[in-house]
Amino acid sequence: MANARETYHGFLSIQTRGVLALPPEVRKRLLLDSPGAQVEVTEREDGVIELRPHVPIPANQAWFWTDAWQVRERQADEDLAAGRVTSCNDGESFLASLSD
């Protein structure tokens, strides 16, 4: 089965003052256009330079920080604070609570 993860392979030109510009599709996919995003650089003994993206919010958690999801989180917090919750200790009581 082929790897579903998108990858990039290509060459980057080193610009004035040693600046590298990552391709837009890579920056977008790795959320490197996000405020506060950084790239960790490691020079290995074998001469390989590794770049690792670091973003304030990891890409696999970005959904949680969307405006729509945060609205729902605030609604859930309000429901908890107002006591609009149901506690269930087992699957049977949970299913029964859905029909109420």
C-alpha cells in the first residue's frame, strides 16, 4: 500500500544571507505560515542537514483550535457550569439517557 502522506523532494536555492524559502505547498501543509512557527535545524555528523517544523499548535491538533470548535468548547463549558449534564456509569444508562 502506498504511503498516503504527502511528501516533497526538490532543490532550494540559498538566497542572500543564507535564506531558504520553503515551497508554499510545504509551508501550508506543515502550518509553517502560522504565527510563531519555527524550523529546527540539526547538522548531523554525516553532513546531512535536517529541518523539523515546529508550530505553536501541532498540525494534528489544529482542528481543536478552529473558531467553530472553540465555540462548541465554550458551549460545553457553559453547560457544565450550569449543571446541564448527565452522568452515566455504564453503556446501558448512557443509551437510556439518549432517549430522554
